[in-house]
Amino acid sequence: SQQGEEDPQALSIQEGENATMNCSYKTSINNLQWYRQNSGRGLVHLILIRSNEREKHSGRLRVTLDTSKKSSSLLITASRAADTASYFCATVLNTGTASKLTFGTGTRLQVTL
Amino acid sequence: EAGVVQSPRYKIIEKKQPVAFWCNPISGHNTLYWYLQNLGQGPELLIRYENEEAVDDSQLPKDRFSAERLKGVDSTLKIQPAELGDSAVYLCASSLDLRGGGEQFFGPGTRLTVL
């Protein structure tokens, strides 16, 4: 079962514009991670934000986390054609002795020239 | 440094046939995961290993799926017999974090088509 839901399901923007993707989840988490998946490829880890953090930056990426609303957002600034991919949020739940990573349904981003 | 290696990349079989996927994780990574990804969906965990031990296989359909990680390094996922609904991408991932909560490194996946 999917823990998170990304919004929008699909997003099309022009190169240079910013892209914002949102993720909502249902239960308390330890951390939340964002991954990128290019067509026909495996997933690549982008950024991890812990439950006690509110914002994190990595290059052109900015992630926010609001645990009271159980939501996160991923902002890609000055997008490039190479950013075209699917983006997934994944939540880590603490379930006693083991942590589990659960992926959302993904946002498909298309960046056009 | 080599990433997670999976083979084959593509497999086409007829229903009721057996199929096996192989994964070699990043050297030194103790935790290994097998995920199933349906078209347009996020990956769903099938099984997680910590070294040789399967610590979470609650989502693995044990009537037809099996997995092993002998010697705590590479792993094999098997389906016998395959059904039409098993058509999907099977992803392998590994991580350093024994608790499973850190960054995971994914292989390119095996795309299975069952006819």
C-alpha cells in the first residue's frame, strides 16, 4: 500500500521555471526522502529531511516538511530539460525494531525547452 | 564505485513459467531490498534483508515468490509459477543503514513481461 500521495500527478513546465511538488502522508514519520526516477531507470536519492527539521536545501532543490499537516514539498528552481523525470516522496516509519521506507505514487515532471 | 547491479534487465516469459532475478548490492551494504513497481506507481517493498536474515517479508506473496541472500551479499528473487499480473519492474536496492531508514541505492531494475 502507498503511504504518500504526490500532487500533482503530472506537471509540465518550461525550462527556467520553478517546479513544486507536494507530498501528503498519513502516519507519524521518522524522516521523509525524495527520489527521482528517469524513464526506464532506477531511483536516485535526492534529499532526506528528518521529522525535527522544517526545511532543507541541496543545490537547486528545496524541501519543506510540515509534520502537523503531514505534508512535504519539493521545489526545483530554474528547471532544466534534464530534470524531466518522475519524483517520489518516501516516508520512513519507526515501527519498533525496524524502519520501513514507503513510497508515494509519484509526480511526473516534464520540462520543455 | 559500482552501483547496484541487476540482471537480467528485461525478461519475457509465458505464464506458469518460472523466472529468477539476480541482484548484487553495493559492496559493504548490509541491507538489501526487493521492490515491485507497477506502471505509474511507486515501488512497493517485497522483502528486506539485513545481512542474510529476511527481516521484513510481510508483503512477499509466499505461495509463488521466494528470495534468498546466501552469504549476505548478492540475492535472488524467484517467481514460480509466474502469472499475468506479475508483469512489472522488479527493483533491487541496498543501504548501509541496518535499520532501513537511511538513503537507499537502487539498481536499474528488471522489467518482467508475462504473456
